Amino acid sequence: MPPPSTAAPGTWDVIVVGAGPAGATAARVAAEHGCATLLLERAVIPRYKTCGGGLIGASLAALPAGLPLKIHDTARQFTFAHNGGKERTLDCRTPTCALVYRSELDAALTEAAAAAGAKVQDGTALTQLEQHGDTVTVKTGHGDTLHASVVVGADGSASRVARYVGVECAQVDLALEVEVPVDEATAARWRGRVLMEWGPLPGSFGWVFPKGDVCTAGVVAARGNPVALRAYKDDFLKRQGLLGPTPLHDTGHLTRCRRPGSPLARGRVLVAGDAAALVDHWSREGISYALRSGNLAGRAAGRIVTAGGETGSRDAVVAYTQQVEDTLGTEMEASGTLMNLFARNPGLVHSVITRLPPAWQRLDAYIADRTSVAGIMTNPLVRTAATAVTRGRPRSWGPISSAGR
Ligand SMILES: Cc1cc2nc3c(=O)[nH]c(=O)nc-3n(C[C@H](O)[C@H](O)[C@H](O)COP(=O)(O)OP(=O)(O)OC[C@H]3O[C@@H](n4cnc5c(N)ncnc54)[C@H](O)[C@@H]3O)c2cc1C
């Protein structure tokens, strides 16, 4: 690893904003490229993050090798249900989906960034940013003014940096989630088994993710009907026997999916992860997107710093945009089509998954990272169903939920 370049106090090669999976990864990769890197985090690490903490194969594959991380359970089975009925439990060919606490995952990723040479400054929020020439200036909540050649905005779904870059969303959802302590009998009932229930609101579902003596459970649906979503959450938790115990956490969070072609950079400011609204339209899985885009953003930041001049920097930004579009953009396009099908006919999707073994095998292969959502969507059966259900609709996922940040 080349040594970080020396710089005046308050001046960095790369400033990364947000120490979630996207930011911690971008900071680690930029530091590994020899950049003097500052990772700014508003919260104090370790911090709680509303999230199921389900790591599919693509997420596990994108973690740095040897990351010390406690896995609290691994899903050997998936139970699918539709509107509280038609339950069917299916076995995973290779149990892959790991269930973790985000506080632990994000702290481990931040440690890895620090071990690679990044300076971590938590309890410090970005409050303002602007750029002039080849310098980006960042102001923090402590009143400090910092300068960098590149800024990576990885500050989550309510990102300030995304507003600056002009990220546009096609789908905005509200998720309500609890973490509930469970007794031994309840823990045994859930051990090794994840529940996904397709819900009564358009595009909605509920989940239970087991983590030993705790279950993480929640519901998600298009933003705009919080009363109905809360009622669904209570009903769902009651049916799963998880309404009684006082939750350790009871929170809500927005998830956002970008509009195709939405900007990923402005000048020398890049966005990654939830800040770039890179989230699967259907499952709302976002950790693999955060890790992969964080990795690409860290590399791009390294290239911008090395290139120095305007042309090299512009080329690196264009390359970042292209790489994200070619990989994650393609995945999101496929998941948008799937979401469109699901939102219009969840019963059909449920029947296909639970009654047609090849369909579950494909979904299971996606969870284990043996195929992608785009791979699932190449199945002629799925494509025919998607075309039939969405025939005559101009663009797939637009009407499902309210747009905008
Ligand atoms: C209820 C729910 C359940 C989910 N379950 C799953 C799941 O099981 N599996 C999965 O793959 N995905 C899941 N997701 C999606 C996943 O949580 C996100 O996609 C993922 O957290 C994105 O990571 P990130 O690093 O981009 O952002 P985040 O993890 O949100 O990290 C952003 C960080 O930026 C910090 N920050 C914000 N503003 C500032 C600022 N101004 N200055 C400095 N720091 C700032 C925040 O404190 C935070 O630490 C779920 C989402 C929700 C809402």
C-alpha cells in the first residue's frame, strides 16, 4: 500500500460521509489506494440502524476477507405467506443468508477502514458542502471547515450529499421494524428460519429474521399511508406472537430506490449506497448495493486523487457512473420489473414461488449469490408473467409509490 499523501491540517485526499456499509467500505478502499482519507460519522460508533441485518450471498461476497463478524443465525429455510395465510416453508440448497446486527457489522467495517489507514471521526455530522475548482469544502456540526479532492456521500437514505448531487427517486417506502427479545420456546420456533409474508398494501411485505434470543420483525410499504402500515405491523406482529414483549427497538425508516439514470456524482462529489438510492425495488435489500457501490466509489476516489487533473478526474467519475449503471443499475432495472409484477399481483408471485420448484430454486440461487435478480428475470416463465401483468403500462415501477426525495 503506498503511504497516504501528506497534507495541511484539515485537508484530505478523500472525505467519506457516513460510516454505514457504503461509507466504511469506500473509506477502506480509498485508504488502501494510498489516499489520506477521513471517515465522518454523525453518530457515535457503534450505532443502532433500523435494518433486518440479513446478509444475502452478494453481501457476504462483498465483505473484506477475514472481517470479524458475529453471525447470530443463518436461514436454512424460508417460510412464505400471503395475507396471513397460504404458508409454505421451503429449504435452502446451501444456507447462506446470514443474520447480523447492523451495529456490529458497521463497527467491524469501520474498524477495517481504520486498519487500512483511514481516520475515523464519529459524533461529527457534515452540515454543508460546496466545491470550487478541484477542491471540495465540507463544514461539520462542530464548526470545522475541511477540504478534500474528493467527497463520497454515503450518508444514508436521508442524505444531504444526495440533495447536493440531485439524486432522484422512483420509489419511496416506509419500513417499520421492531427488535423483540424472545423466550427459548419462541427462539426455537424461529431458529434457522426466515419468514416473508406478502402484505395487504400494494408492494408490501412483512418479515421475521431470527437472531437467537431476539427476533427482528417489520413491515414495509409505499410511503404515504402510515396509519394502514402501522395497523398491518400490529396485526403481523400479533399473528407471529411478537407483539407481547417490550421491543428493544421500535423504529421506522424510509427506503428509496433511484430513478434510472439518476446522477451518481456532481463534479468531485460521488454518492454510494442508500445516498445514491441503490436499493432493490422488490426486497428492499440494500446492504449488498451499499458494499458494492462503496467499493466502486472508493476506487474511483483513488483514481481521481492519482489522476490529479480535471480530465483524469472527469474520466474517473464517468467510469464510476458507468460501472454502477452496468452492475447495480441493471440489477435495479430487473428488480423494478419484478416489483411491478409483485405489486400488481402478489398472489401470483406467491403461487409461483411456492408451487413451482424451479422458481424457488432460482430465488434460492439468488439468495446464495449463484444468480442475480436480472438472472431470475431472464426465466421465460417470469418474463411472460411480467409482460402479461404489466401489459400496456408505460414504465415499470413509476406508479407504485410516491417519487422524490
Ligand atoms: C427496516 C429496514 C430493514 C432492512 N433490512 C435489510 C436487510 O435485512 N438486508 C439488507 O441488505 N438491507 C436491508 N435494508 C436496507 C439497508 O439497511 C440499507 O440499504 C443500508 O443500510 C445502506 O447502507 P449505507 O451505508 O448506504 O447507509 P446507512 O447504513 O444508512 O449509513 C449511513 C450513515 O451515514 C450517517 N450519516 C447520515 N447523515 C450524516 C451526516 N450529515 N454526516 C455524517 N454522517 C451522516 C448515518 O448516521 C449512518 O451511520 C433495510 C432497510 C430498512 C429501513
